[in-house]
Amino acid sequence: MTDPLGAAPGASSQPLMACQECDLLQRIPPLPIRGEAHCARCGHSLAARPSDPLQIPLALTITAAIVFVVAITTSLLGLSAVGRHASTTIIGGAWQLWQEGETITAAIVMFCAVIAPGFFIVLMLTVLLLAKRAPVPHWGGEVLRWCLHMQPWSMYDVMSLGILVALIKVAQLASVDAGIALYAMGVLAVLLPAIMVSFDAREIWKLVPCENKATASARAVEEADFLASGR
Amino acid sequence: MSALKPVRAITAAQCGLISCETCKLLARPAHPEDPGHCPRCGGELEFRRRRSLQRTWALVIAAAVCYIPANMLPMMATTTFASSHADTIMGGVVYLFASGSWPLALIVLVASVMVPLGKLIALIYLLLSVQRGMPGACHQRARLYRMVELIGRWSMLDVFVVTFIVALVQLQPLMAVQPGPAVLFFAVVVVLTMIAAETFDPRLIWDSAANLENEDD
Ligand SMILES: [Zn+2]
Ligand SMILES: [Zn+2]
């Protein structure tokens, strides 16, 4: 396990880190596989070590990409009443809202249902493929940053439940049938969080080089200069 | 779970260090008053999220204003050739409950009514407690913040329910469902509170404790 904060022996070889939720400085001890380190003060999870932080997420992300294509291209729900049949897709749902004049809501639904998860999958795939041949170029860090921002807006878990409620409401008016996209969405609702759990961003960040020290507005803290500063 | 060794009880900010919010790199800015960007991921470096309290207040107030029409106006209108009626969020909950699917009624009630309201109250409490420099209850407040972050997206539930009912039930002139004006307000409440949770800086909770050097652990 490489150590981004220098290779001094003993305790100081353990990377120094500040908790993201309370800013307390602490050292992360070497973690066992499936181990997790929590902040000594607030309990926030600081680091986790999944068993295979690059291969498993890569396999899951490729699966997710295929399921995603199925989810947005196939029929989500079908409805039959008095001899008529209608069906809708995920994009069709947002489009219908747009046509009804709810353009902003349609854009939000489109973002949470297609754009954010789509970007998340593509960016995650890019990052994981880049990590296969180190060093990762500097823009690899930028890609991962955007990927992490997209993650909370990918709402297949919420959407699956929403469609279930919609199904039950509509079932009282007409007969409805679930399309392939509904199952695909259920799979994505599980897959996307699974990618995040099996993935260790630290493994990628270790491979991303820091900007040139002379031009950067800030520099990475090395163990030596931290100790030299008198703490 | 591993026990960690704190480097004395000292925060990164007290050492003049900034922990990058994206890649968690510990960096020493050349100019603390203008820290610039992370040398590794290019994210913006800030000791604390910039103007966190003002921004969060603005978003919370905007969300609270939108919360009222979101609950008062109809979410969707059902038109059949004989009649037409509109349902608010509570109307939808009552309808689900009356039709016997009370577990779903409960889910919608919690996700659409209680979660957004609870989130607004929690954020206002966190903002006030930080502004007044409240020293105690840090653990409870940190847990509250994490909960707000975690459950916020679930209030999008009803927006998806309406979207897909509207998309599906288009059997003109027999029966059609139109989205109501509340959908927009509701979606905006969810988006604003999600962004508010992101602009609030949880480190501020602990800063006031550290200032008074009496941490409650
Ligand atoms: Zn902490
Ligand atoms: Zn960074």
C-alpha cells in the first residue's frame, strides 16, 4: 500500500487526514480488507478499504452501462383500458411533462433520471479505465470530481419507489403492465450504490499527480514539513 | 472499524491547512486569504465553505416559501369525460389510504410531507445553533446533519409519481391526467433543500465547540 504522505517509518508513515465533517486532524492506520476508519471525534467515515477497489467497480460499472441503455430505451409501463393501449418510457415521461407546460419540472426529472446517472456511469467508467494505466493524467482528477458530484442526483432508488406508487394508483383505473425498463431501473437502483461501496476513491487519487509546486496556489502537505512546522 | 489516533485534538484549519473537499488532500495554501485550487484535483480550496451560513439561509428561506404552494395547490388533475378533479399531496395520501394501500400512503406521507418539513426545521436549527455559537450537542447535531443529507433526495418521490401517472394516463377523451402547479413548487423545494444541505458546512458545528474547548465526548 503506497503512502501519499511520504515514507517516514513508524507512526508518521500513516497518512495524515482531516475529517471532512469536523476538520480534526488524524492519522489513518493501515486498514484491513473491508476495514473502515471513523473519525475519532464525530464518527464520520474517513476511509474504507474494499476488497478489490478497481476490478469489482469496473465490472459493476460496465454492467450498469448496459442496464442503463436498456432502461432508457425500452418501455417502462404499459396501460390498457377499453381496448386501447398506451406505453411510456423514462424519457417519454419527462417529455409528456414538458408538453404539458411543466418545463422546469420536466428538466429536473430528466436530470435525475437520465443525465445525472448517465454522466455518473460514463465518468466512472473513464476514471476506472484511466486507473488501469498509471499515472492518471491530471484531467483524470477533474473527471472523478464531476463523477462524485453526479452521484447524489442519480435517483433510480427514489424513482423505482415512485413508479411503484404510480402503478398502484393507476391500477385502480386501468390494467397496467410493467415493462423491461422498470426491472432495469430496479437493477440500477441497487447497482449504482454498489459501485460507490465497492470503489475506493483514495486508490485513484493516489495515482493522480499533483500540480507543479512552483505554479500551484497550494501544495500538498508532506509529512516532513508538517513536523517541521512544530506540531 | 479502526480506532484512530488524533494528532492531538487539533483541526486542519488551526494548522493553516485545508483539506480538499473532493479528494481529501491536505494542502497548505501559499496565500491563506486566497487559497486557490487543489493541486491534485483542481477543486476550489476553502477553509470553510464560503459564505456558508448566508447561502444556506437564502436557500432555506426560498424552499420554505415554495413549501406552502407545494402543499396547498393541486399536484395533479384527473379529467374524464364526465368529471374532473384535482388532488393535493394530502389528497393523494388520503386517496391511497382510503383505497386500502396504507403502507404506500404512509411512505408518501413521510417522503412528501414530513421529510421536507423536517429537513427545513433541521436546517434552521443547525443554522441558528451555529450562529449563536452553541457549544454542546455536537454529536447530535452532526447526526442530524447526516440524516438531512441522506434522506433529502427521497422527497423527490411524489414528483416521479406524478410524472409517470401523467405520462401513462393519456387516453383522451376518455381520461387524462394533467400535472398541477404544485409539482413545480415541490420539485423546487427538494432541489433547494438538497443544495442547502450541500452549502451548509458541518465543520462549523464543531468550530464553536473547539473555540470554547469543551467538547462533549
Ligand atoms: Zn470528524
Ligand atoms: Zn482535491
